[in-house]
Amino acid sequence: QCYHTGKKLPAFKMMKEISDTITSNQVVVISGETGCGKTTQVAQFILDNEIQMGNGSITYIVCTQPRRISAISVAERVAEERCEVIGMNSVGYQIRLESRGAILYCTTGILLKKLAEDPALLDVSHLILDEIHERDTLSDFVITILKDVLPKRSDLKLILMSASLNAESFSRYYNNCAMLHIPGITFEVKQYYLEDVLEMTKYGGRLKEKISVTSKRNRKKKQEQQDYSNMIEPYIRLCELEKKYSKTTLKLLENMNIEEIDLEMIVDLVEYICYNKNDGAILIFLPGWDKISQLHSLLQESQLLKRKQCLFIPLHSMISTMQQKSAFKRPGRGVRKIIISTNIAETSITIDDIVYVIDSGKTKMKNFDVLNNITTLKEEWVSLANATQRKGRAGRVRKGECYHLFSRAREQELASYPLPELMRTRLEEVILQAKMLQVGYIKPFLSKVMNPPDLIAIDISLELLMTLNALDDEENLTPLGYHLAKLPLDPQTGKMILFAAIFSCVDPIFSVAASLNHRDPFIIPPIAKKRSSYREMERAGRKY
């Protein structure tokens, strides 16, 4: 084996302890700080240990990742560490196309398909569920299913891997199973907050002009503004007593728009870092593609940044895999890499040259309003756990800095952990997947989830599926329901497509379905925008 860089990781020092614990227990929860190596090393430890014990030929390790980019990047990293060609030797990944290795990295959705085909996972010897702390719907669903599978497969090993976020709750869920903690690479990360950013960048000049407009807008949301005032005023009085910040900074802090992300302030902060701090990549967390695209344009237009060698990289699930890979490459000497990302860079992937993190403090959250029966997608404040994870992305190679764009007073108001997705989303697709796995009646099954969803939400989803004729009165899958469960779409759109095929009107209905399910067509990636502009210039008869 060629571990090379893997030997430097904290996980490598615990190789024997990890291997022995997994050998001795059917279920193990492994928590670890950012950069400890659990994602890349644990599967290798298992494989090498089984080979030493003479079980290499019957060892098949499946490791799930919540996102495509994670499955691909981790598989490539592990193959590189083992001096192998991915997919040809012991390491492979699967997203939608078939691929096999003794260690297979795949998305959670692929594992669900495997469970539907083989409910006992008879060909799998070890199952690793990574990033379970994210509490996405599919992960929680799989964790619940496996609790019923394990008693039937005493030889199946389950390893649950989490960041150091409430890992004890997963151990309790699996009857206080064995736990291990891997420490991270501990470089100090200095934290700054909104008041610090305002003070150091002297950004107040432009903000003063916005205060009056902002205040008028906030009068429409008097309760929100009052809540903000109640939170910030005691903190401002404390700062005045300590004389830590200028009067201008405190005035701005008192009157700032509490909901809007100020992209111009982020540009000023990036300029400040580039001109006043040592070299090192910058990672900026924003809630969605619209903000990423806007900031990307503003950074490219910055006259100060044009004088520096900067490489701007947007990172989002809608970016192609090839473009996403550029975020992992170290730039040339003298070039500062600036990554603008959603929470995809929070835990799922590791970019090891990040020194500075700018945390907007916001994330996009999908919520299901059970009373009004509508789903909303809006920006919300992150939890403390999310903010901690974002901070942890800095200082992987040396001391780092994290700039939170919320005040210390706001930090005290943040929730400890994010609400599990299963408790705030529609359940039709979950129910259809559960029915494919023949789990019986839905309410008893979902009551076994770590954090069960609202009974009203379950009733609404069951009623809709019965109205669509996807389920009968006994909650059994109908033939239509079986086909809907196979489609990666919501059941209403899926039924529309199936009926379009039956009535031979596929083209127009597919166009409607695509427009309903795709993102805003007016928000496009930078490369696509450049390609579009070039074609416009060609049609106009001009060249660049």
C-alpha cells in the first residue's frame, strides 16, 4: 500500500484501535474533527485488516456520501493513496453507472436502490454511512431501515461516521453501540464577527447611505426589527462601556438590514484580506447560486482585485464535475484561490489549502408548512453546529481565520443544531421508497426514525399518494405507484410523464416537467453565460 499523505492524518495513528473496534462490534459510531482522515482512511483500514485475516476475497465495503462530488472526490483520493487507477483495482465509485471495487463510494440514493434490489445487502460485508450529522432525508431513512436489517445479517458491519456534532445521539439510537473519536489537525483558527469586519474594513461609508432605506423597508416587518433591536441593544451598550468599537461601527450594527447579505461588504473584506493578510486560499459560504453568481461578478469587477492574481471558483451542485474538481487544485505561485460555495464545502469535501473562511451565516432551507400544505425555500440563519463546521475549514495547513458576517449577539441566538430534513420536508417520495422496501404501514415505520416527522405531514402525503392512485386504501403500492417510486421525481410530475408516454405527447409534457423541476433558467453558471455571450456576438457579426 502507498498511504503517503494518509500517514500524516490523525486517523492513521488510530488504525489498530479502529480496526479492532470494528472487528469486535457490529455497529460503530466514529466521530472526528474536520481533516482527521476518517472519510479516506477508515475504509482502507477495514480492507487491509480483512486481507491480513484472509478475508480479502469476500470483503465488499460500501461507503455512502450525501453528494455526487463527495463520492467522486473521495474515491479518487483513496485510489491515489493506494497507487491505483480508480475502478480498476480495489477502489471505485458509483453514481448512476455501474462500477465496482472492493471499496465502493456511492451516493445515499444508490444505496437505496441496492436495498430495493437486495433488502439484506447480501453482497456487502461492511457498510459505511458518512456525514450522517447532516441529517438529510435519505440518510435518516437508511439509518432506520438498517436497524431492521442488522438482526438478520449478523455478519454485516455498520460504521456510522459523523463530524463531532451530536454523535452520541446516533450511538443511543443503536442501543449505545461502540463509539470512537478521532481528533482533528489542531491549528488555531481566529474568529472575527460582523462588528470586527466593519471596524477593520472601514466599510461604513457606503452603509450609511443604506441605513435610511433599510430602516424604511424594515418597518414593514416591525416584529422582526423589534426582535433584532431587543437582541442587539444590550450588546451595543456593553460594547460602549468597553469602548472596543467606534461609534460609527456600533451605529451601523444597530441599523443594518438583518435579513440581507451585503455582497459589497464581502468584496471589501476579500480586498482587505488580499492586501493585508498572508497568502492562502479564501472560502466564502453563501446560501445559493443566485448569491454566488452575483458575488462572482462583483469580485471579477473589483479594480483592487484586478491588480492581484486571483482565481475565482464558484462551487455548487449545478456546476459540472470537471469544474468542481478545479476547487481542489492548488493554484500557481503567487495566485490566491477564492472559492465561493454553498454548504457543499461545509463537511462533504475537504479543500486542504483554505486559510481564510468568510461565513455569511446563511443557508437555504426547504420547509414544509403542514398547515398551509406548501413547501418553501428561503434563506435562514445557520445553526451553531454549522458555523463551527465552517470555521473548521480554515487552518488545515497552518493557523487560519474565520470571518462570521453576524454579530456575537446573533451567535447567542443561533440554534444548536439544524432541524433534520425529515421533519421539515414533504414525505411523498420517502413513503414511496419505503413501500418499495416493503416496510409495512408508514406511520409505525416513520415513528422509528430518530426524529419522527409530524403526523399531520404524514397524513397529507398519504392522502396525496392515494389521490394520485399511487397507493390503495391499505397503503399498498399500486402498479402506478411502483413506477413512480422508480422515477427520481416528485409523484405529481412522475405521473404526468408516465401518462404523457401513454398518450403519445411526450415532447411538450417533458418540456413542462423540465421547467417545473429545473432551477430558474435565468440563473446560469459563469461558463455557460460566457458561452451564451459569445454566441450572441457571433450572431451580431462581431468577434472578441
